[in-house]
Amino acid sequence: MLRAALKGMAARKARLALTSIAIILGSAFIAAALVLTASIQATVDDLNAEAYAGADALVQPADAESRSEDLVQQGIPAEALAAVESTAGVDHVAATVSWAISAIGDNGKVVGGLAPTTAVNWGDEARERELREGRAPETDGEVAVSAKFAADSGLGLGETVTAYSQTTDQTEYAIVGVYGYAGGRDSISGGTEIAFTTAEAQRLVFDGEDAYSVLAVYAADGTGADDLVAALEPVIGAESQVTSWEDYNAEASAQTAKLTKTIGNFLLGFGLVAVFVSVFLIANTFSIVIAGRLKEIAMMRAIGAGRGQVVRSILAEALLLGTIAAAVGAAVGVAGGAGLTAAIANSFFDAAQVSVAVPPTAILAALAVGIGVTVLAALVPAVRASRVPPVEAMRAAAKTDRPITLLTVSGAIIALAGGGAMALGLTGNLGGDTADLTGTAVGAGLVFVGVTMLTAWLSKPLVGALGLIWSWNFAGKLGRRNAGRNPRRTAVTASALMIGVTLVTATATLLTSVKASIEDYFGEAVKAELFVTGPAVSEVPASFDPAVMDDIRAIDDVDAAVEVYYDIADIDGTDQYVNTTTDFGGIVDLFGGTLAEGDSDELADDEIAVNQSAADELGVGMGDIVTATFSRGTEAHEFTVAAILVDNENTDGWYVAPAYVEEFYTTKPMMALVDVADGADIDAVTAAVDDALADEPEVSAQNHEEFVGEVTVFFDFAIIAIQLLLGLAMIVAVIGVINTLILSVLERTRELGMLRAIGMTRGQTVRMVIVESVTIALFGAVLGVAVGLGLGWALQNALADSGVDVFAVPTTLIAGYLAAAVLVGLLAAIAPAARAAKTNILGAIAYE
Amino acid sequence: MPLSTPPAPQSLQHAPGPQHRRPAVTATGLWRAYGSGEAQVVALRDVSVAFAAGRFTAIMGPSGSGKSTLMHCLAGLDTTDRGTVDIGGTIITGMGDKALTKLRRDKIGFIFQQFNLLPTLTAEENILLPASIAGAKADPAWISQIIRTLDLQERLTHKPTELSGGQQQRVACARALATRPEVIFADEPTGNLDTRSSGEVLRFLRKSVDDFGQTIVMVTHDPSAAAYADRVVFLADGQIVRDLDRPTADAVIDTMRGFENRVPLAGEAA
């Protein structure tokens, strides 16, 4: 008896340790998220504080980000600089010109990829630069480059670099110097930088205007920062604003906080999924542990322990487990968060030093969540155990499963209610788009919860059906029966996997449907075969010299080629997407647009065209007048609405005559559409177009598939991110399946002994456990795929009006999820199968 | 008693008596000890015994006499320290796990006191279990004959939980017989049954010996169960102390009572 008790305890220890891994994961992610957020914030704050160090006040353009996407770059006029310099209390002023430009490396590609190169004027005092080689640029044809730029571009001292901005043509510059930054760093935050003369920097950034990005103002002795700001405010003019250096830094810090919060929320999301899935696992483990101790509990009850005492003793165990696991999780999370910060800081920020901040909230939140979840999850099994009458538990009789009727009925009701809400929402019967969409989403959530509750009921037929895969083999048949033996336990075990698979399948289905819808549209409606465009994921939008359009039009088999310019303009006080092109009719035609009102004649300089919903948004119609100011424009223009387009994602937006291109932020086209003659060799034309684009490193000719791929590249990132979530849920699922299987093997020791005695081999025993494991895992995955597909379908239908009119199943991904489930099953089976194979026949069949 | 001491010669009267038929199972000079040093317990001391084919033998003895160990060693479930076991002409002592498993599957049938049936399988599937494990097809005529004899026709599709204890044990008997094994080992097969069910099971075991020529070795501590056997072998302190042919329940009880008064046996044997 003593040996059996010790054995049981050891087994339980292993099981508790496994369970604690789930708690540790959840707590660790939460702690890591909070530590990472705080540490990156601290590190970036330190970096930011280096900027304009020593200055007392900063003058910046007023309303620097008046329109979305940061596109607008306004300068501080030279008069303001003169006024500041002559203000009392000012010692000196350092004027900075700084903005993103494009520079071409020795491989012919644009340097920097996602992070653009920054143009600055040598001699500003924004950063402490240290010349390493050569000298400072002295003429407009000379530049000094940062060490990071030299490394990334492959260009060095004595060579020439080609650079251009949104408004200038490609220009060659001689590299006369290479510099680093204080602390021996090659870059600040990993960015590449080129320093020009002030005049050349102004030509690139402000289209030649004598303007500046920032004025760093140093106070004379005896003048405080606040006094300085107060003195400057009246003299800088309406287009500029002044802040103290401290306020500037606080603002920069707030900007960083936005970014770090996004990263932190992402990790927090992971933590929450881990925690959610853990609840099932922990509840299951406690049910199992308690089931094994029913006799002990009954004995305690018989000698006078109250129900409350039983509950309390179990909760105390949960509390202990939760505390230990959450503490370990918090420690792991803090260490992980610090390590991650160092990795991120070194690879992305090139920070001189990494500041690790451990906010008390990180540890408190990790502990609270870990302990809270464990205790909550143990509560249900604890209360259940306390309700067992002492006599019943003392009987040696086999434990009969509690009926699952209540669970099934409530699950069915919830799922049906959810289905109803979804149906109403999808058919637009809830009144109003928002209500319909909300109804559909809430319905989808309810269906999810309902199906989770129905898993126990579903497990019987589904596990049986899945198990048929193995029925050619007797050990497989036994394994299949075993998997279906305890529906409740199988269901809880499979739920962990189901939740993860449902999430990823629903997301992947929706995104695949969106992609398919776009592809479908391109295949049917878009007349242009080729697109000249750059990567969607670059900070500086790709642009090219419009002169190449003539070369493209000259290519044989090119029927038409139209370039498009974009800008974000202020129209009647709102930010609006504006296009212009030399061929308005052509662009509408090639992109598959249709006109609701008006015609596709060339737009006159005082005419504007717009799609229906944008017109509705501003409440304008044909013949109405709107006022528009473009990014670089200094005055508003009046336009008459001359045509209205049917809504269509590709042609949505406003259209004006090409006369206004000079007032656009980017004065060069960003995209061109090429119509290839029917029957022509598209590959040959693509090659010819690419030849014409040889000197335009940012853009290339793309066919439909490539273009849609570019447009939808964010979906791929989203799918990868969501897949990581699945990975996490899978780790927890493996633990859950191991837990359940080890228990099953322990419970069936005598049965296993009998089977081995009458001639079952070790190999067959192993196979039996593996099949049970894989069947449970597949059950979870199949349910998840089914629910995920259903939810994905519902979401697609809800969004059908927005153009997602094709339902596409991500078959490869789903096959991957099922394969992953099999892998989960196999991994989880290793230890339990080994244990089952080692069953001591004599020990198993001997009686006490 | 340390194992290094040479075994005392077994007195002839306990040696296997002359057999009319070939032995199905033969044990020769079996020794089995558990633990070591001071704590060593010798479960079998130089046991030699043969079980004739087509006969029903009961092994009896008080608790701790070694009767279960003897059965486990005979059935290849436990290893021996010394001596050999021969089943149907094959020496099984020293065989590896794989070979032993195959031997148990093909040549031995088991009936245990409890945990005899797989709860996930129906009665019929349980009967066919050894054949299924072997991946072989059972002889349908033979199986239906057993099922009829055991009166299980109406119960074939039932799960074990839907059967009474007696019915369960009859299913276990059918399973043991299904592969026509060389020998069936029954370990207290009636230990958990009421008198009526016990009678049914024992009568069937008797019948399978008489009608089908099955060899059965049964461990029991119930004298009335032993009375169904052709022969009773009595064990005490790891040695065979009496061998009774054609026993009656009264004779068994007398014998048992006999060596309850004859303590200590081990000293006598040494």
C-alpha cells in the first residue's frame, strides 16, 4: 500500500509539474510583455534624449502631422530662423533639415528596404556625429555618409552615390566622408543617413525652398527654457511652433509608447490565449487528481471533515501550485522580456545601452493571473468533490461518468442562439450595418463557446469516425475505443487544441477569402495585365520618373500604359485620397472602374471626379463645388464634381487634372498600368517593361498574381502572426494530452496487465496508446477546423458587401494544422506509451 | 534461507506421480526468491511438478504458500531463479519478452479473478481478443460451440458493464478457450463470485476438460472449487507438501487442516 501511495504521489507530481508548465507559459508571456514594453520604452527614451541634447527649446513646423500617414513635410521658413536668432536670450541656433529620401546602393537596389535613408544637413546639432574618414561635405555635389549607410550600401569614401527624393530626379554625389555617432555607434536605431550641405538638403527635402525641419535653440546664460519658449512664441510666425526640450522629449516618448504598446499588446494577446487554454488543462488536472483521491476525501468526510474543508484543502493545493508556477513564470517572463529587449534594441535600435525596466505591475500581473487562473480552474472540481457522499466514494465500484446531458443541452442552446444571431446579422435583419456586424460577431463567439461545450457530446461519433482510420489494426481499434471512453475527459483535452485551431482557421479562411476575392476581381474586371509598382511595405512610397512611360508605350504589344500619381489632400476639411493621371478615362478603363454619373472625358483643371461613397461622405453630388489643398500646396483650389464612379476598391478616391502634380507630396508617379495586346506574350512584354525600368530601382513590372501578392502581403504577415498563436496553443495542448494519457494508462494498469498476459506485445501496447493520443488530438483539430471554417464563412458573408464576395478555403494551411495535430498526438504519446509498454504484468494482475 | 545453500532433496512422495498421459506443463527444480539479504523471501523452493494434458489440476495452499508464484512462473509471467518450465515441449524459462508474449498468446489461456474483460469491447469481441491480438482468424465453428456451451448467445453484443459477474467470468472462460491453448491457467476464477455463479464456471471448466480434452491448472483456496479437479497439489512455504488424486471437498478440507497443525514445515523439510 505504501509503495502504491508513493507511486501515485510521484505520478501526481509529474502531472502537477506538467500542468504548471501551462501556468508558467501564461504568466511568463504576460510578464515578458510588460517588461518588454517598459524596457523598450526606457531604451528608446534614452536614445531620444540624445537628440538635440543641450538645446533648450525646439522650433518645429506647426501642425507637423496635419494629415494621415506623415506624408506632409512642411518647413520652417528662413524668416523664422532669422527672427529666432535675433531674439533676446538666444545664444545660438542650429538648424536641421531632415527627411526620408531614397539612395541606391552598389547593387542597384534602394538602400534600407523597410527603413528609409534619412537626408540631413551636415553641421546640424541633432546628433553628435563623429567623422571617421575623410571630411565634411563642402559643395552641393558632396556628401558624408553614416557608417551604417556605407556598410549597407557597399559604397565608401571616394565613390559616388545616387540619391533622390519624392520631388527630385536621381543625382550623383561624391562621398567625401564617413561618420559614426557618439559612443562609437554606426547608426541611431539602425537607420542609414546621408549628410548633405544645407542647400542641397533643402533642395531634396523642401523642393529648394529655404526652409528647415527643426531649429534647436540654445539659451544664453541666465535665460531659462520656459522664458526662452515664451520669448520665441511671438516671433516664429504661425507656421511654426516652439516647445521646450523637455516637452519635445516627452512628446517623442509618447510616440514611442504607441509602438511599444503595440508590441506589448501582441505579447499580451499570446499570454491571454495561453491562459485561456490553460484553464481547461488545469481544471482537467485537478479533476483527475481529485478522482484519484476520492477515497481519501471520503474518509476525511466520514471522520467529520466538512464540505468547506474539502474545498479549502483542494484550493490550498491549487493556490500553492499556482503560486509556485506563477512565480517561476514571472521570473522566466522578466528574464525573457529583458533578453528580448536586448535583442530588439541591438538589432533594431543600435542602442548604446539597453535599459531594462521591470515595472512592479509586470510581476504583480503575472502572479495574479497565474494564481487566479489556477484557483479558479480548481474551484469547479473542488466543489464537485465536496458533493460526493462519503459512502459512494468508499465503494470500490467503478466510477460511472456523470451524464453530459446538462452540458450538451446548454451547449446546444448557446450554439443555436449564436447561430441565430449570426443568421440575423448576415441577412441584415438587426437594423443597421454596425448592429448586423456586431450581431454576427457576437453570434460567432457564442457558436464558439457552444461548440466547446458540445465537444463531450460530439466526441462519441467523431472520435469513432476518426478512429476508423486505424481500424485495420487491432491495437489501433483498441486505441480508438479508449479515446472514446471518457467523453468529458477527451473533450476537455481536445478543447485546448480546438481553440487554437479554430482561431487560426477562421482567420486564415477570412484572409484567404479576401485574397481570393481580390484575385477574382483582378481576373475578371481589371483590363491591365501588368502593373509598374514597388513593394507595399516601404516607408517612402516607391516612385519613378514619368519619362519611362514613353519607353513603355513604345514597346511592341503594349496597347496602353497609364501612370498614376497619389496624394493625400485636404478636401472640404477632411483627409482624402487623391489621384491624378494624364489619362483619366484610361485609368478607369484599365482598372475596371465604371462611372455612375458623368463621363470619362479628361478632367479640366477645375473639375474633380470621385467615387460614390466618398461623395456621400462629404454630401456632395454632380455639379457641387469642393475645396482642395494638396500636400505641398499653399492655397486651396475649387473644383466642380464632374463625374462619379461606382464604388470599387481599385478606383476609389478623388481624381483631379494632372496640372496639380507639382503640389502633390510625391511629384512622381507611384504606379502605372500597362494594357498588353490580346494574344501577346506577356512574359516578353514584362521583360521589356523591366528593361525600360532598369534605372528605376524601386519599381518593377508585376503581373496580376504578383501585384495581388504585393497588395495582400500584410495578410501573409497576419497569418504568420496568428500561426504563432497556434504554436503556443499546441504546446499547451501537448501537455494536456500527455496529462490525460498518463492518467488513462495509470487507471488501466490492470487492463493493460491482462492484455499483456494474454499475449499483447509491447509494440501493440505502444501503438494502442499512440492511436488514442493522435485520435484525441485530431478530434480537437477537426472540430477546430470545422468551427473555424464556419466562422470564417460567416465573417466572409458579413463582409461580402465590402467586396469579399469569394469564399476560399485555405486547404494547404488546414492540411498543415491537421498534420500538426498528428504531431501533437505523437509527441504527447511518447511518455505514456513508454509507461504502458513497461506495465508490470504481475503487479497489474495481482490482488491486494 | 540463502539460495547458495544446496537444495535439500525433495522427498519422493511429493515428486510427480506416474502419469498416464503426456504432461502439458512440466516444472523442474523451480526456485524463486524475492528481495535480498535479511529481507529475502523464498517463494518457491525446488518445486518439481508435472501437469498432465487433458486433466484439471488445482493448486492449493494457505496465503503466502507460493501457489500464485508457481502459477506465474508456469505461465511465463514471472521469471525463475533456477529450474525450468516446459510447456508443450518448449522450454520457456530464459525466453525473451517477445517470445514469451507470443507463447502466452498462442499456447496459454488465462482466467483471472477480476479485470478479465476489456470494458470497451463487447462480449464477443472480448472472446475473440487473443485471436485479434494475434491478427488471426478464430475458428468460427469452435467459437460458436464454446458460446453455446457457455450459454452466451444472448449476451454477445453486451458490454462487460451490462453483464453480471458470473456472465463476465463465463465470457472470460470462452476467451481462454477460444484459441485451444495448450493449457489454461485460472487464478482464483471464482474468488469474486457467488455460489451459483461459481458452480456454473467450475462446471464449465470441468466440462471443457472432459468434453474437449482441455488442460487446466487452477489456483484456488476454496476446497469446494478444488473438488471439481482431477488432482489437487498442495503448497506450503514454497514446497509441494501433498498431492491428492480424485479429491472430494472433505478430503481437501482435511488435508488443509492437516498442515495447519503441522507448523513449522520448513524446518521439517530442512
